[in-house]
Amino acid sequence: MPFRCAVLDDFQNVATSVADWSPLADRVEVVTFTEHHATEDALAVALADFDFVVTLRERVAFPASLLDRLPRLKLLIASGMRNTVIDYAAARANGVTVCGTESSSVPPVELTWALLLGLARGIVQENNALRAGGPWQSTVGADLHGRTLGLLGLGKIGSRVARVGLAFGMEVTAWSPNLTEERADEVGVRLSPSLADLLTTSDFVSVHLVLGERSRGLLGPAELALLKPTAYLINTSRAAIVDQDALLAALHEGRIAGAAVDVHDTEPLPAAHPTRTAPRLLATPHLGYVSQANYERYYGQAVENIQAYLAGTPTRLLG
């Protein structure tokens, strides 16, 4: 009997076409799931007969309670080399090897700018009006040149975003708990002395922090109240860094000019979730990592990881 591999959340139905799975053809049966399993019970049933599982990013949690219900599971592969929703101790206790894949920081940078520009120039609103025969011009675009871009985080993604901002002629400032003057100078941006300074002086604020205890809920009601009424907030990092209720309130009350988000407190978003109808909001369904090159990398390396596991030399180990 061949091994069985489940590929979760293959929404675009491309997992088996963007990479060459043929090296596994004689030993592994690959089954893709294009619909999300929203509950642990649903996952336990769906994955009961699989030896290997490939999961995207941190969308699906694998706590001990789920791993304990998957006695056949031997290999869990997550895209990216950081995953906070897998219980590694429980995986080890259940004899499950956990591996990751490489992930490019370029696609999230590109999406950040797509969202920022779309928000600033009212692209969605104007496109919808044009296609519906609506008014010819109804928005006045926000300028980028000469305005201040504030970055929360100046790592691989934040620094790339900064360089694009500089190319647009923006004043770029950055802050994070550990950011140094030396690092800011290296990228060519101003180190903001405090989070409050960054929020009060920026015309655009873009979030690029890793989610952790210090960053969770970092932008709450008090912090969002520091933003200018003409300011825009962009979050392509993690939803939990921004208090979602506070953000929705700020948008509904018009206390900021707008926001663009690619990350959400529940993914996929329920049909009736208030984010879907919030005013002044440009929202996308977590597309930051979704690009041709990244998918080729994710699934191509998933194949390599399975080959290595079958050869008794697992690679790209996590946990």
C-alpha cells in the first residue's frame, strides 16, 4: 500500500501542477483539498488515513489534541521555516517529523505596495464605478512623494518596503522594540524614538513585525487614536498585532482615512464577518505569500522533504 499525502487549503487547485511530484508517483498517493477544514473534528476525520500532510503557512493549527487523533501521521510539512501553530512537543511524542520550506520575502513586499497604492489612489472604488457606469472620478488621491511612511519593523520585508518608499520620494521612519540606529542608517531611514512618535508623524503606517508576546495587540485603541485623521494603516504581517475591534471602530467612525489588510483574525473569513463590509477598508484574503515563484518553492521543496524522509534523512527540520 502506498503512502498517502494530504495537501491542505489548495484553494487555487495548483499544488500538483506548480511542482513536479512525479518522483513520488510510485510510493505516494497525493490528495489535495481545495476547501478549508474549519474545525479540529473536521480535520481529524479528513486526515485520518494520511501518512504525510502539507499545510500552508499558519492557517491550520496542529495542537496536541489534533495530533493525538492522527496515529497514522508521520510527516508534517509547513511552508516557511517558522510556524507558531504546531505543537512540536506533541509532534515528537506522536512520532511526527515536522519540516518546513523556504519562503521568499519579495511577494509580501510587492503586495504591501499594491495595497498601499490601491488605498492611496482609490483604485477599487474608481474601478468599480467605471465598470458600473458610475461617476467619472469620485476620489482625490493621496500623494506619496514628500509624505512620511512609518514602518513597524525593519527586517527582511520591512527594509525592502522602506527602499521602495525612498524611491517614491517618501520620508521613511521605522520603529521596533529592538531596532538600532545602526540598522536604520544601513537601510537609509530615520529611527523613530518611540512608537508614539512614529504613529503621530506618519501619513502611512505599515506593519512588518513578527507576532510575539511583545507585538500582540501592539496597536490598540490608544495607539490607533494617535494616527492622523488623514493617515492610512497597512497590515500584511499578522492580524493579532492590531486590535481588530479598535481598527473597525476607527474605520466606521472615520478617525483614520483608511486601512488595507491582508491578514485576519479568522481565516478564511466567515461570510458575515464585519471586516467584509467595513468602510474605508481595502482587504485581501491573505495573498502576501501567494505568488507563482513562492508556490513553486513551497511545493517543490515539499516533494524534496518527502523524498528525504523516505530516504531516512529528513531535511529542513522544524521544532
